[in-house]
Amino acid sequence: MAAERSTAADILDAAVRVREAARGAAAGAAGTDAVLTALAEVVPYDHASLARWDPVRRRHTTLAGSYPQEATAYIETRLHRDPVFSVLRGPARGGLWLGDVPRPLLASSPGFRDVLLPLGIEDGVAQCLFAADGRYVGMLNVSARGPRRAPEPARAAAPGR
């Protein structure tokens, strides 16, 4: 039990560092890459992306990311039309973990079939980001290969389970 509390406390501390990195990036005091660097302490990943939504151009713009170019292009130009996105962007939705997406919905998703599956992605989470006034402003995508899974405290930090 003490080890579990320590892990939860460590993850909470790391999550605070993510928030601080995000605030620093928003204020121009740090780069957006610092957000993904801090995030790696919360959720282990092989690829991650922080993207801003451009409502005029109707597309995402990657602020920081480690996905291959083909995956980044999908996130920027097609993800918002993927069938999984409409579920992900629901008003009451927190993060959506890959393992929680119904299999028929995954089967209909070009993003999963054509982008994540060829990368060997088996776990991850996507989280839509909203401004304080409720406007959709972008998203965070985190993907992991193999059987690695985020610790339960980290999974709890992105509600939706």
C-alpha cells in the first residue's frame, strides 16, 4: 500500500510539472516540447503529440510531437473527421484510452487501421483540450507500443474510464 501511495504521489507531482510546463509554454517562457517531456514522467509513451485546433483552416497544427510524419499529417488534417473523434470530443468525455474504444468503432477508424496499427500501437490515450469558455482548442495524443500500460494513477488523471 505504501508503494502504491508513493507511485500515486510521484505521478501527481509529475502531473503538476506537466501543468507548469504547459503554463510556461502558453506564456512563451518555455517551448511546447517541455510539455511532452514532462508528460513522459506521467504516462510512458513511444509517441506523443500536442496539437492546436485552427478553426479558420479547419485543421490541427502540431505544436510538439514525436509521431512519424505520416501520423502527424493524419492528426493535423484528418483526425477531426475520424469516427473515433466524435466520441472523443463529447462534452462529458475526458481522455479516451485506446483499450476502451469499442472494437467495431476501432475497425471503422482509418486513424487506427492505417496509422496506429502499422506503428505497433497497443495502448494510449487521446484527450481533447478546451478553453475555459468551452471552446475546443486542440488535443493531446499519447501512444505506446507493446504491452506497456500507464499506472492506474496516471490513467485516473485522464478521466474516461
